Amino acid sequence: MKRVIIAVAALFAVACQPMPATDNASASPAPQPTQASAAGTTDAALCDRAGGKMLPQGRMQSVRCVITYTDAGRRCTTGSDCQGDCRIEEAASGTPQAGAAAVGTCQRTSSRFGCYTTVENGKAEATICVD
């Protein structure tokens, strides 16, 4: 009985060994980061690969990845029209009331800071200020 227990324990120990390393030729390349996955990250290498820049953000000036969107400034009526949000930036002329019909523009960068009104399904959302 003692030998059976030792044999079973040995089998478990062998089963727990790490898999042998594969050669680099058969390994698949690391996936490229998307702009969405890199936006806001503190990983400078990931930010650089996604085409972003590490910039101080917010009141605390924390350095985060900021990506400039290629559709910046395009007219929109909902967030799915844009790479980022469909927004109305806070302006001196005022912003529409929440729920009012609205047309925005695609945000310039992935920065979440500042005052703005998002537009979803052709209607203004509540204006928010993020610092």
C-alpha cells in the first residue's frame, strides 16, 4: 500500500511540471494594443505602441496615455458615431438641457477631463465636469 501511495504522489508531481517552452518561430506575436485599451493607461510602452502620448491629466496632474482620435471634430448624434464620445464642449453660448435634441462633435482626444455634455441617440446628456 505504501508503494501505491508513493507512485500516485510521483504521478501528481510529474503532472505539475511546467510545459516546455515553445520556440519563438511557432509562438504567435503579441497582439497590438487598441486605442481603447491604451487610453488612460500609465504604461508608456503600451501607450506608444497605440500611437498615444503620456501627458499630465486632471487636477493631480497624473501622467496618463492620451490618444488623438482621427475623427476629431466630426459631427455626430451618438457615441457609436465616434472613436471616443460624441460631445458638446462647454461653451460661452451655453449647452442644451439634458434630454433636448442635440448634435455634437467627436471628441479630440481620449482625455476624460474637462467640462462637456455627451450626446446619445440625438439627445443631450447631463453636463459633467471631471477634474
